[in-house]
Amino acid sequence: MTSTFAALRASLPQATKTIWKKTSRRLLKLRLDLTGADAEQRIQAERRLRGREQYRKLKQADAVVVSFGKSGRTWLRVMVSRLYQQLYGLPESALIGFDNFHNMQRAIPRIFFTHDNYIGDFTGHTDSKVDFYGKKVVLLVRDPRDVAVSQFFQWQHRMRPEKKALNEYPPHGAEMSVYDFVLHKGAGLPKVMDFMNLWAREMDKIREFCLVRYEDMRADPHQALSRVAQFLEIPASPEQIQEAVDYASYENMKKMESSHSFRLSGGRMVPRDRNNPDSYKVRRAKVGGYRDYFEDDQIREIDALMEGTLDPVYGYRASEPVG
């Protein structure tokens, strides 16, 4: 009870920030309405506003976890949260979100989890990662073919219409196959690889950098979490790391999402439709699962596109011939 009360008390500053964020966006919309801004101007203004909000967190953060959407960030976030819950007696119903754990326990750093969508729109640094150079950065990546397929289901079942427009996804209600989506330059595999290639060019310039692959997390989650804990200077024992791995298992994550276990973490960790497994935040967690959705000739085309485009530093290749 005491830890839950502490979490609620610590969430008050975040609640104030949420109110301010919503107010800022309403004021922006009002200004755009008064000036008669067109759709493109509205999108650019919204992206700059979000970029300013995220840049402020970036500057204050002690560490940053960067990933493209659907690369396993929620899984890593739950494991890291569980380590801090064990170390400091924090409630299970809260997930680390920038400074909320820091507000409960000052020994916990401010960790900024970001998909790095908008910061460049505010700073103008769209062709480099100079905004991150002085930071401690964990870059979490996943096979971009699996990411692109997961993004299709995110777009289809979880993404709000305005978010689709803001990030150049196919419009709400559009009829599109998973194959066409994966090849879509504004949403699918090309977009994921552009993100990863830019980070590949810039990673050597980051002050402290740790590359984590989703596939390595699946193969040996204890070893992967141990690396992250050491990098983030989390003083967890091997037993605590194993407990966090067990706690964040795929089966338990699905159960917790379905039962709304993370009630202090907003509405992101809830399924849109309990009867549709593709609407869950935690969906399949399968390595190489993209192959289940395509014909052999489509797989060959997707594999060739990736191998001819993605920086080899990540180590992703076509796993085996098809056909």
C-alpha cells in the first residue's frame, strides 16, 4: 500500500505535464485554425511541437533507449522496470517512463524511451544524431522485415487516424495488403531501414553507446538484460535479472496486458480488442515471423531489398533460400 501511494504521489508531476501537453496541443490547434493553415502546415507544426517536448526530455535524461516502433521496447522496458521494482520496492503496476521512477527514488536515473520520431523536426538535425552525441544511448533494433510486418498490424488495429497522418502512414481506412504495406516507402521496410542506416552512420559518435538486438534478447534474455543493466549501471544480482526475465516472459506479458496490470502506465498497455490477438501491444514475439505472411517470390523480393539496402553492422541476412 505504501509503495502504491508513493507511486501515485510521484505521478502528480507527470499528471501536470500531461495536462500541459494537452493544453499546448489545443492552443496549437486553435492558432492553426485562426491562421487557416492547410493540412501540411498542421502536420509540420504538430511534429515540431512534439519534437520540442521530446528534446526537452532528451536534454534532461541520464540515459536514452532508442528504437523504431515494434522492436521490442515494451519488453525491455518491463524488464528494466522489474529490476528497479525489486531493488527499491516499487509497485508492479508502474512502468518506468522518463522521470517517474526517479521521482520515487532519486538513485534511479531518468531514462528517456523514444522512437526518435520528432526531435529532428524541432532541432533541424534530420541527417545526423548530433542531438544524442553527448548521451548514454541504448539502441534497440530488430530485423526490419519483422518490424515492418508488426507495423502493419499496429497501423491496422492500434494506430489513431491522426497519428497515421502525422507519420506519413497510409491514411485511415485505406485498403492495403501486408505485402504492399511492407514495401511502402513511407511506412514499411524502406522507412525502417532508413532509420537504422542513419543510426549506423552515427553510432560511433555517441558518447556511450550500447547496441541491443531483439533476436539476441529472445535467444538469451538473461545475458542481454545483464548487458543492459551493466550499461545503465543498475546494481542487480544475477537472481534479480533472472526474476525480471521470468516476469517479462511472453506468456506473462500477454496475461498482464489482458488484465490491465499496468494501471499506472496509461492506456498504451491495453489491447484494442480482447478477441483479436493482432490488436494486442504484445502480439507474437516471433523471430523471422514475417515469412508467414508472404509467398516465396515475395519473400525473395523483401530479402533482396533488405540485403541491398541495410547497413551490415546489424548482421541481418536472409536466413535460408526459399522456393
